[in-house]
Amino acid sequence: MTDEGRPVRPFRKPAAAAGVRNDAPALDALLARVARGDEAAFEQTYDQVADAVFGLVRRVVRDPAQSEEVTQEVLVEVWRTASRYEPARGSAMAWIMTMAHRRAVDRVRSEQAASDRQARAANREQVVLYDEVAEDVEARLDRERVRRCLDTLTDLQRQSVALAYYEGYTYREVAELLTVPLGTVKTRMRDGMIRMRDCLGVEA
Amino acid sequence: MNDDLHTLAGAYALDALPEDDRARFEGHLARCEACLQEVRGLREASGQLGVAVAAPAPARLRTQTLARIAEVRQLPPAVPEVADLAAERARRPRRRPLLAYGLAAACLIVALFSSFLAVRWQQDLSHERATAQAVAAVLSAPDARTVTAPVQGGSATVVVSQSRSSMVFASSGLRQLPESRTYELWLMSPAGARPAGLLRPDADGRTNPVVNGTLGDARQVGLTVEPAGGSPQPTSTPFLVLDLPA
């Protein structure tokens, strides 16, 4: 695996996650303690990731009560499965955000008919990042960086990525919404994400 | 590398694959190191898309979550898979590495089966006993051979006895499916695929051992995702294919 190939390098800045301060313990070290049942370490983990998890879940799920429910499920899952996190496979933040996104997407796919969501999203193809939040400088810089990188994508790449990630659509639904062939959407999602990865300075 | 499958890496990192494509792509990932590396990089990037929409979580959520974890038992760490144990033994000089390998796999299957049996003990115990005997018959056959491969987050193991025309299949780490879908196992020969049983992973992703005593000219076993109740023929390309030892 990674010990033979190029190592997976996590976010360029160790404090890339929203709300993470430079003097905070590294997330993967915290998770190792959480895996051993350390509830204080879980509390610190919660404080580092809860806003990021909640923000993403709310962005996808929308309904406030359900968003809280899913956020709690994700964080309890972090507690439950901390022993299965392997730093060689990627950063702790990516591991947690992957879990959060999957849960959020599972929730909307099981609860809402596709037609409802298509109607809701009809005029929501622009990427909107929340600005309402009073946040620290670090989080603002992260947000700016992601926004700048999204701006380097073509319109079709950006729309494909945003509809999939922020709205929880499958690539088939995205193809339908954007009236482009399936193969095109698959390709745009991949080259769009490769461009995001390169722009954000994460590599694998 | 399969180009069509590889294109799905972006959609996969965005969780934009429907269940059948996802299972197929994950089967591919288990065999494609380059794809795995790419997915890891894209997951770092999609994670940042998530972080960019952070919003303050309500304070009550903190209290609730911290209270909740006190009631939730944690998963134990993953222990080395059968294949790793076998590799470990193979590194040391052994007179009978095959036996060690087979025994490790047999232990895994017996352990999986015991836990399954413990859960199901009230239901149709006589049927379970018959299954247990059939499993034991294959595992103890003098020509029993074992094949193991990684699948999704875990591994799949097949023990085959050609003299008994039988095989036992067990797996761990399979992703949960919605109620409307099921995993289906296939015996595949040049003539086509035959259904070999439905698999339902438990909460930890393990499936109960499936025994099949009609190996015939089957050369491979395959695993697909099918509509609940199973299909007479696979409706998608198997995401896992294991060659049966001759």
C-alpha cells in the first residue's frame, strides 16, 4: 500500500480544518487516544471537527433537526470506529468528513424523492459558501482558498462537483439536471476534483 | 486499468455513485493501487469542500453527543487478516505452510460461523446444525484449498474441496445495503453463472458462511449487488471474482 508508494500527504497546513488552532493537538494523535477509550480526547476531537461536520451535513440535508441528528450520528461513529482509522490512508479530517458526507447523502437519498430535490435545486446551481458565520482567521483563509480553487474550474466542472457534493446528487441525477451525457459528467467530476486537489495542494 | 471504471474515481470521491456502481468500483479499488492513491487524494480535496462550509454546531449537540458516547461500545482494532497471517507464516521456514494457511482460514470461518450461530441459535437450530456439518465436511476434506482476497473494507475467503465438489464462502467488511438490495454469490463456469446464495452482512460487515455442494465445472465465484430476493442471473459485473483452485 502506501508504504511502498508515495505517501498520502494530508492538508498542506496542519491546521487546515475550520476552527483548528495551531497549538491544538493533531487530530490523528487525538484519534489514537479516542480509540483507547479516552473521553477527554474525544471532547477535544469534538471541538476541532463539530463545526465542519455540522456545516457540511446542514448544507446537504438542510432540515435543521435532521442535520443535528446526522451530525450526532457521525460524531458517535467517530468514537465507535476510531480504532479503524489508519493515518497511512489519509488525514483524520478527510476520514471524518468522508463519514459525514456519506451519512448526509444516505439520509437525503433515503428520505426524499429525487423529483423533490430536482425541483428544489432548479435554481441553485451556483456554489454558495456560507458567509454568515463569525469565524476565526484560519477558517476564513481555508474558505477563501477553496473558493479560489473552485473559481479555477470550468463551469461544467464546478456545477458537477457542487451538485454532487453539496446537494448529494448521484452523477446520473447531475447529468439529468445539467442535460449532459453521463460520460461527460463522470469525466468532469474526475478532472474537476483532480484540479481541486492540485490547487489545494493535497496529494496522494 | 479499466478506463471506464477508473473514470468513476471523481464521482466516488464525491459519493455520487449509485449503490451498484459503488460496489463495482470498490471491487475494482481492491485490485488497483493507482486508483486507490487517486481516490485518497480526491478525498482530501472533497474533505476541504466540506470544511469550507463549516457552521457553528448548536451547543446542545455537544452535551448530547458527549453523553451519548458514554453508552456506546467502541469497535476493537482490526486484527491482521487471514492473508497477512499466512504471509507472516510463509516468511518463516515452515514445513507445511499450506496447512497453516488453511487452518487460519478455517479458524476464521469457524469463528464467523460460531458468532452467527450464537445470534441465530433460536431460529431453526436443526438447519444451522446441518449447515455447520456441511461446513465442517468441506474444511476437513483432505484436498481443501483456500483462496482469500480483499473486498471493500475486509476480506473474502473461499475454501474448496474438489473431491467433495463443495465450497464454503465467508467474508468480512462488506458495506451494509439498503433493504431493497442484497449481495448475491455466483458460481461461474464457461457455461455461465449459477446463483450460490444471498449474503446479508451483520452490523460489523461479516456474512454467515455459505456452503455449496454442487461445484460442478465452476471455476470462479463472484459477488454482485442484486435487488432484494436475488436474481436468477447477475444484473451487473461482479465486483469480486475469486478463482477456485483446481
